Amino acid sequence: MSELHTIQTNINGKPVEASVPGRLLLSDFIREELRLTGTHVGCEHGVCGACTILYDGLPSRSCLMLAVQADGHEIVTVEGLASNGELHPLQEAFKAKHGLQCGYCTPGFLMTLVPFLAEHPDPDEATVRDAISGNLCRCTGYQSIVDATLLAARQMREKAGAVDGSEATS
Amino acid sequence: MTVQERGAYRVIGQGIPRLDAADKVSGKAEYADDFHVPDTWYGAVVRAPVACGKLKSLSRDPAFDWSQVAVVTPEDIPGNNIVDMMGRDMPFIAHDEIQYLGEPLALVAAPSLHVAKQAAAHFKVDVEERPALLTLQEMVAVYKEDPAKLHKLSGQTIRKGDAASALKDADIVLEREYTAGHQEQLYIEPQGMVAIPERDGTMFIHGSMQCPYYINPELCETLDIPPEKLRVKQSAVGGAFGGKEEFPTLIAGYCALLALKTKRPIKMIYDRNQDILYSTKRHPSWSHYRVGVMKDGTIRAIECDFVLDGGAYTTLSPVVMYRGILHAAMGYRCENVSIDGHVYRTNTFPNGAFRGFGAPQALWAWESLIDELAAACGMTPDAFRLKNCLHEGDVTPTGGLLRDSVGSPEVLEKTLERCQFAEKWQQCSRGKSGERLWYGIGLSFFAHGSGFTGDGEARMKSKVALDLETRADGTPIVNVRVSSTEMGQGTGTILPQVAADALGIDVTHVDYPMPDTFKVPDSGPTVASRTAMVVGSTIYSAGQKMKADLESFVSETLFDGQPTELVENQFRAEYDNRSIPFVEGAAAYLASHGPFRVYDQFKLPDYVKWDQENFVGDAYPAYAWGCNVAEVEVDTLTCEFRVTKVTAFFDIGRILNPVLAMGQVQGGLIQALGYAMMEKLAIKAGKYDADRMQTYVIPTSVDGPEMDLHFVEYPWDHCQPGAKGVGEAPMDGLAPAIANALEAASGVRLRDLPLTPERLFEELSRSQRLTA
Amino acid sequence: MKPAPFEYMAPESVDAALQLKARHGAGAQWLAGGQSLIPSLNFRCLKPDYVIDLNGLRELSYIRFESGQGVRLGGMTRYHELEHSDVIRQHAPMMHDAIPYIAHDAIRSRGTLGGSLAYADPAAELPTVTTALRARYLLRSESSERWVQAEDFFVGMFQTVMQPDELLIEVEIPLPKAGAAWGFIERSRRHGDRVLMGVAATLTLQPDGTCADARLVYQNGAPAPRLAPQAAASLNGKALTDEHIVAAAKQAAYEEIDPESDVHASSAFRRQLAFELTQRALRDARERGTAAISEEGAGA
């Protein structure tokens, strides 16, 4: 019944091969097998959003997917956001603007917002609120998360503008 | 003694980022479920199938493979089968009487969670079922008939003047009843704990909790081990709100009992379903008032029954009820007060701590009633409150004198002005027919007692320590050693800020390691909005002591005995202007003396007097003050309503970190919005009907109103820096403000929480105000 | 909260999938987007012996407009693909407007059209919307194939006419007639949550302003998407006046639907919502129809 399936996947940019039972949830695979414990589990029925990861670039609930479905696909977790030891601008903005309290929901918010900001580089407050309406936070009341997102968007635009500018002049 | 002016502080009052932010945004913070301990087994609970009954027998299914399963029954408990909380009436594992559905009958552990759960499902339970008392409504019905028919868990009265005769003199007497239902804390991280039996006989408890020094000593009697053999350490906590105050003792006990039996580490992480079904909730309440007022709006007499549904066992219910009755007539002048507080048993999981701790229930009723009283006198809600609100020098319902740091009436006046209450009050729809939308504005005003109720702080005598130690990289660091926990609210940032300020150094030289009872003194539980005020001020004085000692060391060893001051990270000699950095002086101290610990202890001022038996005197050393105004819009056809704007002022004393404090207010108000309008638990067949996040609905990012939030600062004069606590006050007043606004909009008053479109629809149908 | 053990299979073609299902029958469960199935597995409401994962079947993921016929949608088309499709925006605008009501981005990135229909949750959007749009569904088994009209597909709470060996291959939405108009509105306790009540109205507004082909379908108004044929019929052949709208709404809400009480709301409150939402949906349809007629008039 519970035979193992070999999967080849890519987690945070690194190829991973593993053998998993069919019923293993992707969230449990990430947390227990890969020990990437930044992906949090809050409800296991897709409501709280704490376990959100990127699956081929799209935000997805890892508690509503099977590990075996990672075969041949790319996964990014909160541990994959920083690059070369530098936090992602969104992570920096969450720090600066107190976009977190207990921190348990934070990875889910970040993984929801990273693709959102890629699609909406200059969002207004209402759009941000709509984008995070599927992630529950019981501590902040959301305002600081919205503020952090708007700050990150601005900083990412400025950075992109600076890069474009330098290219234009070179 | 008077606290310093705000400008005298360097680090206090700065909105610095949280010290734990980097770990939390990168996924590195370690929560209970993140620990990987080799050879861990997983625990599960065998639960009672009925809400009330007598256990006749418990047996195991012989067909199941028990070879890989450890079982703990009451006979396996080394000490007394009792949870050492108030009342001492709750067994760890039920062995005779069953008082709630799901009460533990046995514990099991296995190498995998799957096997543990299967094992738990393979017990045969034989019970003699008895009729259960399940809901507040059933309980109140019995109470009205004959309170003696209920099982009383606690009672307390407040008496001031002669309310009974004063009621007879009043021009108008209003009698009203209000109820509030359960509220689930719904921290996003479910309850979780690990117990590790160490070789030397120490039991190491590590997990999600608010109060390490509850678990030790509460487990010592059960496990029959001395306190020095029970080590409790907090992991990162994913939200608590009171839900991880007393409950963790239970799950820690389950783990520890299984760890004793198996001699292995045991982990238990509740899933959301278990967490909602088998953990504490905010107590449902019934408030019954008879209040007499004179035509000019003077409050002549207040009589109140404040009754809480305690659930199955006593646990913390008496103290929740105390805070309730202490707030049930607070805020306004009245010479004649008579309050009876009661807690009765129902057959549900014991209700417990939740942000506000009785005050939100009491204030829900009291602040709704204030609007009804104003209307009865022909006054507006703002005028009635301005006339009656307590000022400095006034006396509380228990006869306590408001000596100093009284943010009333300023918070009230400022809020009214800021939101233009008087003008908007005139524009309210009051159920006018033919309109598509109704508009209403509503107000609440309240005090929230800071710190423990009554003589709690005097008995607690919070102890704190500061350690000057050497970091792994060789540099000196000051570690804050307290049992006060970081659970999101910011303890791990504000206490280092306070220590840094007292020492005259930057916060980069101060750290807050997670509390571990083998390393920290007992600064008390992280509850009651007491950490900033009580623990913060004690840290401040410990910091001042450490500063003086370091100064005299540097003076003698490096500055030839010149008077020396540590200020802005520099030891400065008074006469020759020599200075050295803090790290240099501290390193010299460490090289010469080794690690250096300074202790301090909180002491209430002598003038704070409290008679615990009669509830007379200063119920709290100080109060936070708040005023909330809610504006609502009602869809007159669907009865849906939304809060469009909240304006609020809070006096929380000295603000230690304004951004963190504002985060507490924003988050608390949204949680209060959920309590007021969304969060609902009914009981079906003994079980909460909303037992998952899909059905227990809390506010999301699109449910909140526009918020206009402000502070005023009336620092508590007794000690530096004069904080009065901010955790709970934001939970207190929004529900009645919304109910008041809804009445102003629709013309009907809702007296039961939560306030839902469906309830409004029912009331409007009854009063035939519906447009259809 | 973990699924019970099952055997997982991921066929690479529709034919292979149908063969597997034919072999294992009711003991096997299709896995489409999984956004409802996996919670059911986690709660162990469902304990299938076999799970057949359809996510590898790219051939079932498409959105095609065929002129003269209508819109064809593959059963494994995901919500977010529908949400961002110009074909849907142009040719099935009601579906376009309804999609954002479905949960949240992270759910819409996985959930599928066919999964939603086959799951047959009366509170779901797409069963109601496709019924209102007079869509039909293509069901295929290893040995046969058939088309079923949406209104004949749903038979009860989580129940359809699908046989254990069938798979929902395609949804076909017919082209709207001239003057076609619609209104869709729903209410939940919280954005993205299970709806309390929803209504989808479709009709054709004749050049003279009279209404034809009216259809009212209720989401969560009964254990399956529920039509209100009498209320709809009462509108046909008449001008869409406020009076007629209120009368139809009343008839539908208080006579033709049968909402249940649950943890979220009572039946009585749901009827009140249906009464009001029907009016709003019909007024929206009237507005859209009137605009369409005047555009056509201007174009001619």
C-alpha cells in the first residue's frame, strides 16, 4: 500500500532526490525530511496560509499538496529568499516596519508576497490587503504587514530603477 | 518619587526593530515543532467519549499490536494525580468522574505519531453517562431558578456604600442582562511541547509557553520530583494571548509522564482540531445589572451579578472573575456599589486566560449599559461619560484612591474631539426607514488595571537578574535574565531597551536569551499587562545597580578614583575628560572579576493597600486608560454591517517602544473586532461546533477598519520608567463601542456577543424595522 | 491530521488514467487540484485505497474559443488560468467575475475547474456559474463518453451523476445570444470563505426591453446548485421593473430554494440574503443588458 516513490525536485535552487510515501504531505516533507522548519503548519486544511511555499513560482499551500507532487517541479521556501547571506528586500522591510510579532505566520506572508510584488511592483494598500487576505495573522492586526509590503515595493522599485539607470548610462 | 521626563531616556521610547526579527523573517526561529531530538516518541491522549459521566472501565483492544506503544494510566503517575492549580480539583488523568468531553483517560506514546494516534483509538471505554450542563444559557437558566443547583467553583463580592437603599432613591432604575460567548485564542502556532528525561534525573521541558514558572512547580507534585530537577525552557512562541498561560502545564505533564514511563524524549504537537477542542477559551459571561441614576445623569447605585462559565474545573477562573468584577463598575463615580461575582462549573474544557482576563467580558456589558443609562437620562453618551468619569483623586469601586498617572479624562476628551463625536452622533440613522445604508457611531471608555489583581504583585515579588558575560566572540554582553517570555508582544526587545537605558549603553550590547528556569529567576508569569510595568521597572533598577558597580570598578582601576559615569556607551572620568568605550571597561571587569550578576526585586509602594478577603482598597497599583470610538455602516437589506473607522486613545504610561506599543494596539483591536463581530463557538453534542480554522472565523487583512490610533503618556510615578502595560487594554472596549454604534445606526440594541448580521436581522425582524 | 495510507498513481495520459480508474473503481479517488480533496484526506473524511493524480495530464488544461460554438475548457484548467484568461473575460465574463470569490491566490494557483465541478460542493462558485451559463460537461470512461447538461449533473451534496469510472474531461459554455446579460453576487462571513448564499442570474434583454431566457441559480441555496424556474419564468416576456424583480426575488428566496442551517448561518438568514442578492443580481443584469442593447443600437 504505502510503497515509496522516488522524486527528483529542486528546493531553493538545489536538486534534491528522495523516496517518499504517497500520502506524505509536501509540508511534512519540507519540514521533517529536509528539516527546513521555516515553513510552518498552522491548520493543515489550507486556511491559515502559514505553510505557503512557491511551487513553480506560484504561491501554494504545502499542506494541501503531496510530497510526490514535487517530482519534476521547483519549490522555494522561506529559507530560499535570502541570497548570498543578504535578506530579500521584503524580509528587510518586515524587520524595519515590524511586519511581524510572534513570527509564526511570517514565512507564509513572505511567500505569498514575493510573487505578488513581482506581478504588482507598485501596489496600493487595498491591493496589498487583498493579496494577503488568505494569510491569517493573530498578532499584528495586519497594518504593519501592509506597511512593510509597501516599503519593500518602493525599495525594490528604486533598486530596479537604479540598475536600469546605470545600464542606460553605461 | 517622580519618574523622569521623556527626554531623559535614550533607548526607551525608540521604535527600534525587534531583536528577534532577523530570525523570524528568515525561518530560523525555533518553535516547539521545529526541535529535532533523536529517538523521540510521539504522545497522544485517550479521551473521554462523554461530557459527563462515571468511568467504569478502560481496556485495550487485544487485536491491536501494543508492542511499540507505551501507555500511562493514573496508576503510572508517580505523585498525586492532580493538576496543582487553583481549586486543586482537576486530575491529570481522569480515573473516576468525567467532567468534559475529551478529558484524558490515558496517555500513549509510540515511535510515530501515526501509531500513537492509532493506539489511542484502540481503547475500549465503558462509561455511565450523566446529563451534562454545557452552555452558558443552560447555566444561567438554572442560576435564575436556584443557584444552589449549580456546582460553584468560586465567588467574591464587592461592597461599597449601600446600593440596595440607594437604588430606591434613584430617579430611574435600569435592569439589563448581557452575555458574551466563548472566544478561542487562535494563536497560529498550535500548542506543542517536548519532554526530555536527562541522565541525572532532571526532566527537561521545552516548548511553547507563556509562563515557565507555572510548569515548575505545578508539575512537581504530579511527577514527584523536586523543583531543582524540573527544568523548563521556552521555545519561540507563535502567539499565545493567554492561551499558553495555564494550559501548557497540561501538555507538559502529558509529555513528562510519558517520558518517565518510556525514558525517552516525548513530543506532543496538537493539530488545530485538537487545539480548538481541547484547550482553554475565554470564559462565557452573563452580566446582570440594576443601576440607578438621577435625572441629571448622576450614577446613584450599581448592583451587578457577574457570572462566568468556568468549564469543568477551577484552574484560573477565580482570578479571571476577580478582574471581571473589578472592572464591572469601574471608570465612573458612584458611591454605592454591590457586585457579586460567581464562577460555576459546566461540562466543557476548563475556560481560562485570554487577553483581558475577565475585563473584556465585564466591560462589554458595563460600557453597553452606560449608553443605555445615558439615553434613559436624555443625555448623549459622550456627555454622560464626561460627567461621571473618574479623575485623579477620585475613588474606585473598591475604595482605591486614584493617586497619580490618571489618563482620564484626557483619553476621553481627546478621542471625542479627534473623531468629532458630537457632530457625528447627530448624523446617526437610528433605524430610519427607506434608507439603503444606516450610519452609526459608538463610544466606550475604560480603565484596565495594570499588573496582578489585588495583592498579587506584593506576594509575587518579581525577581530579575542582569548578567554581564562574555559572548562567544569575546565581547561583553549584558543578558536579561527573566522568566518573562517573548511571545510576539515584544518582551525580548523592550526589556533590553530598558536595561540598555538604565546602563547608559546601546541596545546592541544587551541580549534577551529565551527563559530557562535553570538560568533565570522567577520574574513572574507573562500575563496581566505586567511585564513592561513590573518586570521593566525592576530591570531598570537592576541596570542602575550594575551601572554603579561598573562605574566604580572603572573609576578605581582605570581612572585613578575619579568620579566616573557610564553614559552613551562611554565610561567618562569627571575631571580629566578621559573616556573608554563600554565594551573596554566591561571587558576589563570580566577579566578581573569574571561574570557579574545583579539581582533585583519588585516591591509595591507602601501606600498600595489591599484587603483580599473583602476586596477593599487599591485593586491595582495603576491603571491604563482607553477610549474607543467605532463608526459602522449597516446594509439595511442584508443586515450586514462593517466597522468603517475606529478612533482610539490609550494612556499606557511611559511608552517603551512606540512601534511595538502601536503593534499591540492594532493587533489587540483587530482581535477585539473578531470577539465583537466574528468569533463564535456553539456546542453541539458536547463539542465546539467551530473546531477548525474554516469554521472558527477570525479577521483577515480585509476585515479591519480604518484606524486612527494615539497615545497619551501618564507614566506611573512609583518607578522608572513608568510603563503601565499595553497588552490587554486594546481588547477591552471595542465590542461595546460597536454595539453602541449599531444601536445608533439601527435603533436596536444587541446584548449578546458576538454581534452578527444574523443577530441584527433577528432583532430588526422582531422590531419590524426591516425595510422588506 | 495526516492522510491514511493509499497507493499513489500518476498516469501520463487520459487513456491511462481512465484505465486505472476502470480497474479500481470507487476505491480510487481522482486527485485534481487537491484543494478540497487533501483537507478531506487530512481529516480522514476520505480514505481511498488509490489516489490517481491528474496533475500530469497537460492535455486537460486548455481554454479555447471556438467561434460559432462557444468556450471549451479542459477539466484540469486551474482557477488562476481562468482568472487571467482573455477568452474568459470576453466570452464568459460572469465566470471571470466569480473566480476572485474563490478562496485566495494560493488556492487558485492549484484548484481546477473539473475538480470543483466533480466535488459538487453546493457552496462552490463554478457549479452555480456554469449552470447559469447553460454549460455542459463531457464525461469519459474507458469505454464510453457522454455530455451532461450542468443542471442535470448535480444531484445532491457532494453528489453527481458521474460513474466511478468516469472523468470530467471538458466543459463547454455556449455562446451568449445578443442582448445576453448576467449578474453574479455572493456573500460569505469573510472574504474568500465558504459562501452563505450566492446567486447567478442570466437573461436576454430584447431590444424592446423585455426579458427572455431568464435563469436564476443559487449557490448554497440547497444541497446542489438550485434553479428557481418559476421565479425566472415570471420575468420572461416582461420589462425588468423593480416590482417584477422584487416579486421574483421573493418567490425564489422564500419558495424555490431550500437553504440549510449550519455553523455559519441559519436558514432564515440565508433566505433573507437570497432575497436581497437576487434583486441585486437582476438589477446588475438589467444594467448590463441595457448597456449591451444601446451599444448594439449605436453600432447598427
